[in-house]
Amino acid sequence: MSEADCLFCKFASGAIKPAVVFETDTVLAFKDINPQAPTHVLIITKRHIATINDLTPADAGLVGELFLAAKEVAKAGGLAESGYRVAMNCGAGAGQSVFHLHLHLLGGRKLSWPPG
């Protein structure tokens, strides 16, 4: 899939407006349209990177920014104390359906392990 066809690239560029909950120059966080928990936010890189396998050492700071954004989203959503889960799928076999690097932040209910 090219960046021009990537749904999350369209969100990052503003061509499509998701329900944004947090944004910086490099990351965007928005509500998942198919939530799996009372709080389900996707946190994406604004630069297109398809999967974890496509990361380079130069991307280390950007990956850190994803997790710092997750911390801020959880805090703003009242989840910092009660707990939340952050997950990143890599490849179709792991459940990745949009091939643009992103975290799932889930909370607002008791989460079991393993997830399923």
C-alpha cells in the first residue's frame, strides 16, 4: 500500500478528520472507530512507517514519542492510576489491519491476560 492510499496518512495530513485526543508535530492520537474497551485510542506516527519491521535505529526517538504520547493520553483520560494497556501489532498474523505504525491504548475496564 502506498502512502497515498494509507488511511492513517490521510488522518495525519488532515485530509480525513478523526476524533483527535492528542497531537504533536510527530504523532497523532484519536479514538478507535471500533473500540475494544471503554477507552480505545490509536496513536500513530505522522510519518508513514508500515510496521515495526520497517523501523531503523534513527526512528528510536519517534518510537519513544509514541509511548510518551500514550502516557499523556492515559493521564488526560483518567487512566494513569487505574491502569491501561498499550499494544502494537506487527503484521497481519498479529492482527495489524492498517499498515502504518501505531499503538493501541486500551483502558476503562479490567483487561485480562493473555488478550486472546
